[in-house]
Amino acid sequence: MKSTHRDTIELHMLTSLARSQRAICRILETIADQVEISEQLAVHLAENLSTLSGYQRTLIHKITKQKPRKRQMGTPAKPWMNKQVLR
């Protein structure tokens, strides 16, 4: 596969993911509205949203060929400050 063709495919996939993110934002707003009406429905929508997010995460990792970062727990290090900035 030519690199330009691959780039075009990747661009279409990323565009699709961006549209999907906008749709997820609309779903989140719907969930927020539905909590007042039915908490059970809101829980069901939230579970579906979590599944969709997992699919998106998998797709983006396959497209970018990057491994997901592992969340590290612990005490954060001291902030690093460049001495030239402090002058």
C-alpha cells in the first residue's frame, strides 16, 4: 500500500473518530438529562458509553501504533523548573 493511500485512510479514520467523540459528548448530555427522569436508564447509557470509549481507544491505538500508557500511582515528583526561566 502506498504511503499516500495509507495516510488518506488514516485521515478518514481520525475524522471518523472525531465525529464519534462529538456524538459521545451529545450522549453525555443526554445521560445528564435522563438522570433526573430515570437513574436506571442513565446507568445503562453510561455502561454503553464506556464500551464505545473502549472501542475508540482500541481503534486509535491500532491506527497510531502506539501502546497505551500505563497509569502510575504513587507520590508525584517535585516540579522541575528551568533555572533560566526563574531569572
